[in-house]
Amino acid sequence: MKIKKLLALSMSAVMMSTLAACSGSADEADKAPAKEEAAVETDGQEAAGSEEASETGLKSYADIVLGEDFTDLQAEISFFNNRTDLDSEDYGGVRWVEYMEEFNKTYPGIKVNVITDTNYAEDAKTHLQSGDYETVMMIPSIDKSDLSSYFESFGSLDVMNTQINYADHWEYKGEVYGVPSTATAQGIVYNKRVFEEAGVTELPKTPDEFIAALKKIKEYNSDIIPLYTNYAAGWTMGSWDDYTGVSATGDAAFTNNTIIHTTDPFKNYEDGTHPYAVYKILYDAVAEGLTEEDYSTTDWEGCKGMINRGEIGCMVLGSWAYPQMEAAGENAADIGYMPFPISVDGKQYALAGPDYCYGVNVNAPENEKQAALVFVKWMTEESGFAYNEDGLPIKAGSTETKLAFDNVEFMQETPALEGEEDLLNELNSESEMNFRAGGDRRVQLIIEHASMGDMTFDEIMDDWNQKWTDAQDVLGIERN
């Protein structure tokens, strides 16, 4: 039984069915409120392997039949994740306790202790490094070569491609270590009423049109923050990287191949496209006073209610943020989600890819691993989580979603070429750029320099190009 809580729709189109088969990447490590634990009690006994688990050993993700297999399994597992908002009684969507109660109707002997954390992106890596980490956790930003050290394989890529979308996101050498919790499209969450009242009658499709729209909002009401940066949260800054590939170029291979071999990838292409255009939107908005007065005081939790009330015009965040902003107040119908304002040869593109992915602790006892595999498959196929969160479907073949863009082509990112799987990681390490790998501080510096006026935008991009080129030279990477 799926737990579905229907939310107001603010986008009219139905997602094209071809999207269900897409696969990609969207490292949007985000969404959280304070570390707390919600233990969901069951009527089952203390953790002890059931006869089924001990006789058969681990049954793979693909072979588990939900509602039939392991319904008598007794186990206690922990689930570490970033969604502290789902702990709150004020959350307008389905909460963790409701998911666990529904799960326990079929699996009463599996006790799931839900642990959430506001600083998940960093704390999750600390948990892994300690060696003492939870049974199920959302996989943080780590090198793919380290996946097998921490997580159990869900199965081969060939098999998992028949089970889930985006199977290759946390794949390494043919094995899949992560199952997406949901999938997102990359765009901008905005207040429709604010845009309309400010006279923005058509959604912007280019950087110039977007800056012009922000200026209209400022002129309409100077108390409204046209673009809220969420600088102080830190992790939100890395979101800007996610728009530099598909959305800015229409090139599915940009992140995992093209940029690795490109000379000066942060140069000005002079047509409002590519990474230069993405980051310049942020620089110009800050420099022209179209963001909050003091970027150091932004408040991640507070911004949700602010945009719901119409105190913020828009924020650059993945579509995972859309339902959170809807649920933050009484004005859900005012919240919308627009494509990122870049057009390539007159056409807009949006990256569709997985949000955080479930990983199962490779060092957990066997009965806990089995319980974890059952839990992950139930969350993916039966819970309705991706649908409830206004995400794109994860179960292979499913088309259930409330999210779509009009006249925008969804694309998945193609994986790295064989033999180049580690090149982006190596470039990031050598250049210290952390591009598409949590480069929060690098993007924060754009805001700081734009605010102080001590570096022009082109000077910042020249610096990035030099660091990238130097790293390519050190690693012996051929440039185009």
C-alpha cells in the first residue's frame, strides 16, 4: 500500500514517459533540520535472524518478493538520513513515522531506528570514516573506488538496470552500491504570486531575462528578496554546479567527459551558455543588490516559510526543495518550479538524476543486511516516497510523478568513458576545485567577491581555468 498525500500542483504538463528510463547524477546533498532519533517500535522480538534468512543467506534486491519474503524476519536496523523535516509534526507531507508504521504492517519484526542530521553531508562521511555507521544510510559524496569498502552491492549493473532507474549513479566496476531515494530535475523554486505581481508574465529563459525579472521584483517591492542565496548553509552553494552541464550546454557528456578534456571550460562562450553563464547569474545578482542584504545571516530552515509567504522571489535548488517550500506555510499554491534560465540554440534542457541514494552497510550482520535490503526495496517500490516528494520515479518502468516542465527536454548524464572513471575525482583533488563534488566554498567565494567588489567575475573564472589547466597538465590529460 502506498502512502500518498496529494499536494497542490503548480506545473501543468505531464512528464514525458521516456523519462522513466533515464539515468544520471545530481549530487544535491541537502534538506535537513537538528540531529535527532525517532525509534519506531514494533511488536516483534529483539533482533535475531529468522529461519528464512539463516537458511537461504542473503537474497538479492532483485530476487526479494515484497509481501512474501522475510515477513517473519526479526531484526533491528538503523537508518541515517538528511531529512530532519520529516521528523517534524508540522511537516505537511508524509513523515518518517508514518512510513515506518506502514512498513511494519508487512514486516512487523523489523524495527527501524530513524536518525536524521542537519549537517548530514559532512557527518555522514565522519560516520563512515569511524567504521561505526548505520545499517542503511544515504551515500554521501565519496570516491566511487571506496564504495565496496563501505557498502553492500545491490547487484550487477545489468540486473539493477531492470529494477531501478539511475542504477549507474553509484556503480563501480559493474556493481551497483546505491538505490536512489527519489530523483529530481534541476531548476529554480519560485513564488508564482510574487513573479506575477511584479509583472513577470513569462518565465525567463536566458540569464539576461532572469536578472531583468529579479529587478522587476525589487522595483515592485523592495522588502522582497528577489534571489535568496542560502550562503550560510554552505551545502546549498554546491547546487550551482549542478546546472553547468545539461542545463547550460545540452550536452549529456559534459560533466563526466567533456569538461575533463576541455581547455578553459569556465571561459565566456558569449552566448549565455556553459558554466560561465551559470555562475555569472549568481555574481551579477549579488553585485546588483538582488539578493539578501547580509549573505552571512541566511537561514535554511527560515527560508522555507519566507518563500511560502512571498518574502522571497526564488531560490536555486533542485526539485527536491519544491514540496518542502509548499509544506512550509499556508500558500502551497503559490510555489512553483521553473527551468534554469539558459537556452541552448533556443531550447531549454533539464538534468534529471537521483537525489541521495540508499546504501547498505557492508559490515552489518547478515540478518540486518537482509532486513536493510527489504527496507530499501519497500521504500523504492511500495512507500510512494518519490511520488510524495514530487520526485521522478525510481522503480524501473514507473511513470508516476507530479513533476514536469513544459517544452523542456529532460536529459540524463552519461557515465565516464571506460578507463576514465576516476579522472574527475583526480582533477578535483589536484585542482582543489571540487567541481560537482561539494564545491560549496568555491561557490561561496563568488558571493563574497561580488559583494566586496574586490574581484571581477572574469578574474574569478580566469583563476578557475588556470587551476583546471594546471591539474590537467599534472595528470597528463589530453585537452581539446
